[in-house]
Amino acid sequence: MSGGTFAILSFNSPANPVAMALSQWRGGLSGARWIDPDQYHVTLRFFGDVDRACARMLDDMLAQAFHPVFTLKIAGLRIFG
């Protein structure tokens, strides 16, 4: 699979209060590449390039994961790449 496989925490829609707050920070950074607010997410784990069978297994395992609502505090910003 190209691009790698990730586990993410998604904010689902631009109407989400987290996505709305983050979108206010867009702009003002020369060279920054911004994505649409409905694509905002936090990467929890990068698994790398895996085959389809492994990706399906990861999808099945992560689909069983459940956690009630929780508070997330963003304490900083880092870059990669």
C-alpha cells in the first residue's frame, strides 16, 4: 500500500468545535500546506507500509476500540517531514 497506514483520531466534520477552533489558526505561515477542516485529525500511530491483509486486521482491531468522550489539550505544535 502506498502512503503508509495510520491510526487517527478524526474530528469528522468542519462543524466540530475542535475543527472550528483549529481552522481559525489557518494562514499566516509561509509555505504551510493547509487541509480542509473536515480532514483534520490527530495521528495516533504510523504503521508504515503494510499489505492489505495486515491493513484489514488493523482495521478490525481498531474498530473494536472504544473510549468514552474525553478532553484533549493541545500543548504545542511540531513539524515533521
